[in-house]
Amino acid sequence: MTHPTLLVIAHGSRDPRHAATVHALTERVRAERPGLRVETAFLEFNAPSVPRVLERLASEGADEVVALPLLLTRAFHAKTDIPSVLREARARLPRLHIRQADVLGPSPLLNATLGRRLREAGVRPGDLPRTGLVLASAGSSDPEAIAVIAEIARELRHTGWCAVRPAFASALLPRTEDAVRELRAEGVERVAVAPYVIAPGRLPDRIAAGAEAVGADVLADVLGPAPELAQLLLDRFDEARVPVGASLSA
């Protein structure tokens, strides 16, 4: 019997920065847990594809894979695309036991990563009482995903920011620039924009352009290969391997 493999499934993008960031994150995961085999696959735009990686793992004698969606909310890709790809793989590769791990968010580790990126962009603890935060996500038409973003914004409001507004790069309003304008209109002295996205690409660029167009005071980087995010991937991997009804400490 082989040790389980962690298969990180990213969406993919035509923007080469996306795949580079995903690979940097999986390299950090490998560094955090030496001996764990970590593979990367993409739903579209980038290679290798999920079926191709699973076929290779099966041909090499792997018998257990934890497929981890590199997604922040349970929207269409987590609920439909990835389960469909994995079902087809299970039918073709019956000797390969494939589990789907949960999506990454919500998690205190994601909030900690946001905090890291904001500090790197120049935000200090003493700035929060006079600073409004725009939590800018990619956007989704899925009500569950929207509710998660709204709840994260409420949680962040209780950490010292004078105001927090969610914004979306697609599917929903307000856009980043609109949320910044709203905060300015309310008299907020400074406005910071935090992209709630993992890797660069078209939608993160839209967030950045909106922040810059209206003169946001701070624009944080994407979450990227942060240590907190790498730890979260390992946590989701461990959780997926625990039998239903058991506990991680058992």
C-alpha cells in the first residue's frame, strides 16, 4: 500500500501568473510536510488536467488520492465540475480510491492570510479604527458562496476596521470601485482593498484596476503561497482522511 497523495485542483487561467502561483503554493505544502506526495492539476486552460494526473497516479501504483479543490467557497466548480470529473475517474480507475476534500473557506487561516497581505501592503494595527476595508472576491451566482463572503466581511468588521464592505469582480455588485466610493461617501478616512482570491489573473486584475481607478489608499496582494494557506491545505487533506464520525485527535 502506498501513502495517500494530495492532488490540488486549481481552476486554471490563460494568465501564466496563475499557474506559477499555484505551483509555488504546492511547493510550500511539500516543504511543510516532507514525504507527502503533492500533485497539481487544473480544470481548464493549464496542463496537466485532472484526468491525466489521476491516470498517471493509478499507473504508478497509487491507491489513495485526496482531491483538494483550490477554491475559497462552495460554488459551481466545487459542487458540480470537480465532483463530475472525479466520478468519471472513479469509474475508469476503480482501484484508485479518490476522496474529495472540502473547499478552503471559510477559515481563520484565510483571514490570517488576508491580514498578512494587508500588513505587507502597509496597514498597521493602529490604522484600523480609521480605515475601511473592501473585501474583494471573484464573485459567484451561488447563494451559499455569497453568504460566506458576507459572513467573512461581518467577522472582519469585529477585528477593528471602522467598516468592511464586500465587493465582486464578476456576477454581482458592487464592484471594487463602487465599494471604495461608498466608504468615502460615509466619511471613512482611509480605504484598503484586500483581494480574496488565491492567484493572479483576469478577475484579480479587475479588482486591482478598480481600486486604483478610485484611489484606494492600500491595495493588498492576492493570497498567494502564504504559509497560512499552505497549512490550510494540509488541514483539509487531514480532515478528508478522517473517517466520518471520527475525530482528528482520536
